Amino acid sequence: MTVRMDEAFAAGLRAALVEHVETTPARRRRTRWQVTLGVGVGVLLVGGGVAVAAGVLPLPGADVVTPLASSVTGTGTGTGTVELGTPPAGATSIDIKVTCLTAGRFFTADGASLECSAADAGHGSMDWQVPLQVGQHTTVIRAGSGERWRAVATYSHVTTTEWGINADGLTYGIMNDKGIPDLLAVIATNDRAGYVYSRDLQGPEPTGLQTGASTSKPIQLPVYTSDGHTVIGEFITNEAPGTARAMP
């Protein structure tokens, strides 16, 4: 099963030098995602796994999601619309859980997609958030002819927490609408949560024929606590900086 982002968000991730995403499950709105950088390497938390319900302490810069209405469940074959009713006051987004009931590829209104094999049918799913537009009271799931799905949608209010600031004046947390903090949240190879310097993930844009996969060795970065000095582990990327590839 594969979860993919729309091209607009993919461009944003390229800017953050994060490469191809294939993660299951994923939970985020347009600027929230959990990215696995290859097999057996660290996990870069640009957002996804840190969305939390109100009342739970999130990572700095993460979204806090507050449901504002009862969930509505819709099923469909091919492209279909889920009617949610009048949005409550304060609603800013629609939380959607899409489950594939057959093999196929299923798209949310903003282009995120869930790709399922026959073995995934009935349990393969993804969680997503679509920003609520003025006057909107429905959401669309796009799929091919004969491809069946179930969607559970809920109106919610989303607020973004502030990045932390350490004693050196450096910001720390996760990537969000404001950009990328100085210290970016990651999971080290020893499974400890910490931060890498985001500048160490940056590099020059590819030039000439440098558009394919990198032939460089993976880079290894120290993982720090939020102070930016205390090393608690190691983060490994499976590509050299500046070689992030476009989403398919």
C-alpha cells in the first residue's frame, strides 16, 4: 500500500530536501507528513506523526486538532462526494480517513492518494486533512471505475503551535507553514527522538545531468537534544544533500 502527496506539496518537500515518500499510515494536513528516508534509516519528522488531539503535548510547531462535529461516513464506487452538512463555527479543516475496499488508487480533493493492492482491500487506509473552504460542506474522493472506498470525515479546528527557542536563540521543532526550524525533529537510529541541524540537510540544487539518484554514500548526522549541543544518537539519510527527487 502506498500513500502519496500532491505535486504542490511534493515541491515543498523538495525545498526541504526530503526525498521520495512511501509511508503507511500517514496523518497530516497539507503541511504535515512523516517521511521515511529509505530502509533502516532515521525518520525525519516534517510533520505527519506528530499531529495530536487537543490536550496532548505536541512537538513544537506541530498542529493541534480539535474535532468539532460528529463524524460522517460515506462509501462509494469510483468518484463520489461525501456530504458533511453545515460546518460548525470555528471549523478550519475536514479530517478524512479513506479506506480502500478494493484494489485501486484513491485521491482526496487536494490530490493526496492511497494506492492499494487486492491484499489491502478492507483495511488499507490513510488519514488526511483538507483545509475547509468558505461555503464548503462536502468533500470528494476520486477513484477509477469499479474501485470502492469508505471515507470517514469530520469537521475540525486546527491550530499550529510555536517552535521552541533554545538558549542559543535557535528554533526547534517540525516543518510547518512557517518554514523549517533551525533544529529539525527526527527519530535517531537508536529510536530516540531529537533534532538535527536543518542546515546540514541542505545542499546545492542539482545541475546538468545530476537529476537521478545520488551515487554518493549516505550522510550521517548527529542527533541532539533541543539545546543543539548534547548528542543522543545518529540520523542517516540514504541520499546526499541536494539530490531530492520529485514525487511520482
